[in-house]
Amino acid sequence: MPRKVILAGGTGTMGVILQQHFATHGDEVIVLTRRQDHYGRGVRSVNWDARSEGPWTKELDDADVVINLVGHSVDCRYTAKNKALILNSRVLATRALGNALSKCAKPPALWINMSSATVYRHAEDRAMDEQTGESGNDFSPQVVLTWEKEFFSHQRADMRQVAVRCAMVFSNGGGAFPRFAQLTRVGLGGHHGSGKQFVSWVHETDVAQFFQWLIDTPNAEGIINLAAPNPLPEAQLMTALRERIQPLFLINTPEWLLQMGAFVLRTETELVLKSRRVIPTRALQLGFTFQHPTIHTALDALCEASAQNS
């Protein structure tokens, strides 16, 4: 039976993946967005500012699922202004949804809120999961904890809630993977910094299947990690990528050079140097199966799809 799925802020890489997945399955997809663009068949947009109540709130009644993807990009310099944008965009959008959902006569059965696997501390020593993971004390983990606190403050007995602590999504449609591939093609596909930092990731196919699984699994609730079960050191990731792209040469990038490059590109080295060694213990315990549990099958699928589309 077709469902009504609300995607709040569903215009980025993750949003497009979910738009396509649900629309292909015959669901009605409504994207809450500031941009009134043309979307594919089965998808329509409704205007909202991610802060205030408005006509968009009527879409929530009788919806089956709400998925909140709103968040200012973290690919920026962590100035005071950008830190405020990163935090407030997440907390205020979640608050607006929570307040609107509290007034629904018939709320969605499920509210999924994006979170981030960067909540865990820099970890080269051991894996981090929902039960044993240790939160970091710096800016990014604290944003996640504040975001999740806001999300779980809006509870109803008739609405299930899941916070998805998502790792880096590997997709040809945007995000980190095209950048990794481009750097490798031009010879910058060596390791970055020491290369010992772990990379947690998830293939786009598993992203779509995971959200579908959350909808279909009534006992999935609370905080759940979304990351392939085999994180690996960044040096090994880059080696696997070079084996498939086969550049003519490679250059390793020391941390001091990354600092310079990050300054020029107006971003932060944390995005490539923080060790995210995250595993999806709860998802595996609840029965989710990854189609791409290892980096090798994920890269094979991504590179094959890229070749077909080029």
C-alpha cells in the first residue's frame, strides 16, 4: 500500500536518494524546502522556512513517515557564524517539526531524524557503537548531542522516533565519494595525514534500504547507527580506490599541507583527519542486512555505475 512520506530538507545527496527510492516504490513524496524546484514523478514540494509554522504543517496529518534531513553543511570553516548556522539549522528545524507534530490529530507513525556518526570521539583504538561508544567533547559531537536532545524532547505515545547516526554516504550523486575519486584521478589519492584514521561509510543503496527497513521494523527505535560494518583506515580506503581508478601517480598529503589546503578551500581538516570507527551494532542485532558490507563491493558498484553514466 502506498505511503505518504515527508522529507524535510530533502534536496541534498541523501534527500535525492530517498526521493528516488520512495517514488520508485509508488509512495507519495512531499519535500519540505525553501526551493520550489521541479522534482521527479511522484514527488512534490511544499514551502517552509525550517523554523516557523505555516501551511506545510497540514501535510503532517495522515502522513505515514516524516524524515528530517535539515542541516547547514559542515563543509565550511568553523567560524562563530558558521558554528551558529550548523547548530541552529538542525535544532530549530527539529523543534519546528516537533511542535507541529504535537498538534497533529493523526500524526505519522514514525519520525526519523538525521543525526551523525561524528558524535563519537576520535577513535583509532576501538570501534564505537550505540552501547559502548564514547562521545567527543569538541564542537561537532556537541552539536549532535544537542540536536538529539531536541529531537527526543518531542515524544508522543502514538509516534515512534529514530535518530539515525549516519556515517559518510558514498554516492556518485554528491558528497564525499566524487571528491575522493577526483583527487585520486589527479594524483592526490595517497593517504591524508597519517592515514591511520578510520573512515566509516555507507553505500547509497544501503541508505535507501535502511530507511525502508526502519519503516518496516516496528521495534526499531531510539538511536541507531547507519554505517557499513567494516570501517577501515583511510590509507586502506585510498589504496582500494587507486586499484580501481589506476592513476599514473600518487601523492600523500601531510597534515601541514592539509591545513593550508583547508584554509584556502574554506573548510576544516576534521572532515578527513578525524578517526570515525563506527559500527552498526543495533541495526545488525535487529536484522538489517547490508548489501555492501565491505569497501571493496561498494567501490566496485560505484565505479561501475560511474563508468556506465560517463
